[in-house]
Amino acid sequence: MTYTTVLTETRERVGIVTLNRPQAMNAFNATMLGELFDAMEAFDKDENIGALVVTGNEKAFAAGADIKEMADATPFQMITEARVDVWDRIRGIKKPVIAAVSGWALGGGCEFVLSCDMVIASESAKFGQPEITIGIIPGAGGTQRLARLIGKNLTMEMVINNRTLSAAEALQFGLANRVVPVEGYLDAAVAFAEEIASRAPMAVRMAKDAVNAAFETTLTEGLKAEKRNFYPLFSTEDQKEGMQAFIEKRKPNWKGK
């Protein structure tokens, strides 16, 4: 497909989506959000893709929502036009999604990063939820996902008092997996994604689902979800291949079946 606000490419088994509104610091407008999720869903359906990377540019991953689109909106418009509900589409992505973040990830940009499965941050990355400065609060998961990741007190400070986290702080508090130099952050994220894409596809999918259950259920229900993902893998060809390869001390040949 041809997009106007995002770019797509593939490297080996990794699908890359690049936010491409540099004139607006990649602020999310309705068009970009639609194209972003369309591109992600296309990669998710592609059997040749094992993992996704979403990135911006060195100066900004995404500096929030396009305020001009929302400034005069009414509650009715926000609800009927599903301006926030569209974010739920990321929860339907089955393959791992890695955010490659450099520069600003603010507001909706930070919320998108929080929705991803893993984060590679450049040394210049900065994360924040500054909605309070324009008279609103995060509406696409910021208050909930942040609190689950970094705890109540720091989330309160970010949401109520506009504190930003540096890349080093994001790593310290569990928001980022790794921090790398700016000049190599995208390559590092793609290499990370390529490693994940080399794993057994069905097991990766089941693992993602099981880990996500830990954030949405009680421990008892989470353990049930884990078992529901664990047992069916013994009906896959990849499980037989993986264990036989281990016994034979060779590299497994995954088929995704």
C-alpha cells in the first residue's frame, strides 16, 4: 500500500514502520494513526515477517497528538469519532512490536511506546505525558500502562506535574529494554527484532499473549492463561523440531506450524 504519513520497509523477517511527519515532530493526526495501524496489521498478517519495529526520527519519535485536530472538539465528537478507541488496534497485533525511540516521545507518542512489547531507546530519548499543561489528561492508556510499569508515585509526577524521563531513567525504571547511541538506535532495534523473529513463530505469539495476561488479570487467572498457551504448543511441528534439534545438538528449522 501507499501511505502519506508513514514509511514501510522490510529487513530480513522484520517489518519496519517509520512515522513520517517531521514537520510536525511526528505528532499523531487521524491520518497517521490510521496508516500506522494499517501498516502494522499488514505486517502482522505477512507470514514472512516475524517481528515489527516502529520508529520516528532522531529528533522525535512522536511529540503527541495533533492538538489542532482536538482543540475545538466536544466530548460527543471525541466519542463518536473514536479518536481514542483507534488505539485499541495495537492490542490486536499478535507479533512482537519493538519501539525504536530517539528524541521526544510525548503524550500519545509515549502512550504508543507503552503499548509496544519492548523498547530500544537512543541516548537522547525523552518520555513524558504533558497533557496536564493543556488542560487534559492522557486518554490512550498513559495513566494505566505507566502505573503498571513504573509505579504509582512516579506516574503521578509525570501525569500531574509534567516530569519527563531521560533514556537512562527509562531504563532504570523499566520503561526501556536497552539504551544505545543515537547514531545506531534503529539498527540496534532491528537487530533485536531479527533475533526475536528467528524464534519459533507460534511460541513467540503464545509467549506474548501469556506475558500480556500478567498485566490484565489476577495471578490465578494469569497462570491459567499461561497453561492455555503452553499446552497447545505440543501439537505444533515446531515443538517437535525444536526439541529434536536440542537432542541432536543442531540449529532448529522453524516452519511456523
